Amino acid sequence: MKVLAIESSTPCGNVAIADGEKTLAARRLTRNAEELASSVDEILAETSTPKSAVGLVAVSAGPGFFTSLKVGAAAAKAFAFALDIPIAPVPSLEILAAGADCPAPCSVCAAIDARSGLFFWARFEKRGETLKRVSEDALATADELAAIAAKLKAEAGTGGFMATLQESGGRGAAAKPPSPVFTVLRAEASVCAALGTRLLKLGKTETASSFSPRYLRDDLYRA
């Protein structure tokens, strides 16, 4: 089964086509609104995948930049509605954490710029191929997040630990890492596809009419 994946938690998202958990093609975007639809068409053509062969749309479900999530959700809903296929809503911070290059077992603190001096963040544990959520998505200031990361790193001791900040891109200055502990990465649609496939197997999907992103806070800067 082919999976269309859309990662749009920041203005510079990406899309991918996967066969199960194997990525067939991917495209990085510099402007989601202008490039997303055409990039989907390109990867479908590149992989000779007819739209009718796509059985699932995996999409970043938030938190993230308001407009970016809205653009990705609209594309996912349109595709799912047209083909009458399910949507796998993959938490944005989970996509970032799962893609972190941290040898398991490893504790991962994943963060996304929320603008207004705030960051979305959550903690995860990686055990082999398993990613376990340890905390709910939350908001923190840069200082608070730096303290959280320092504490988690100290708790990890000699065990694995990685703090990741999602690359923001788009208009305006990108967020600086809250502390030197953080590594700036881009969440990948290929990871979204793999996680979405697992949600499908667990029966945790939604329809085009029921899905909406989890903004966590929708009064932030619309970028």
C-alpha cells in the first residue's frame, strides 16, 4: 500500500511517497502553500504511482506553526476525501523525535519554535524500533526549555540523550537553540509515513471530515 506523507509543522515542510515504511521519493519545500500540491504531483509521477494506489495520507498533526499546519491539513483532507481513504494524524514532535539519530536506548527532548519566545516540547524514550511518549506536548520559554533539557541530560547520566529543535525556515529569523544541548534538525515526511503506517495498523486513523490539526495554541504568529 502506498502512503502519501505531508510534514508541514513549519513553513519549510516536505512530502514523501512510501510503500509501507519504505520511502520511494521525497521533496523538501521552501514554501508550503506555494509548493506542496505541485511537489505531491512530482513524487507521484517520479514513482509512477497513480493516485488510486495511495491508501493512506499521513500528516503532521501538530503542534507547529498555525498556517503551515493548516496548509498541510487542507491538502491531506482534500486528498483523503477525493480518494475516500483514511488520514493518519502523526504528532509533529513525535516525527522529530523518531528521526533523531540517537542510538537506543535513548531519551529525546523534541522542540519546535512556537514564536513569541516560546517553544512546543515533549519528551520521548527510544527503545529499539519503539518510541514511547513520556510527556504530553507543552509550551515553555527558552530558559525553561534549556533547564528542562539540562535536567533530562543529567538524569540520563551515561545513557543516551538527545535534544532536538526543528528547523523553522520560512519568513523571519529562525529560532536559536535554547541551549547548546539542542541540535537543529528537520522533521522528515518519510518518518511521518512510517509512523502513520503504524497508526493505521493500530486502527488510529481519522477521516477527511473528522481530522483537524492540534494547534495547542492558535493565537500565536500565523506564519
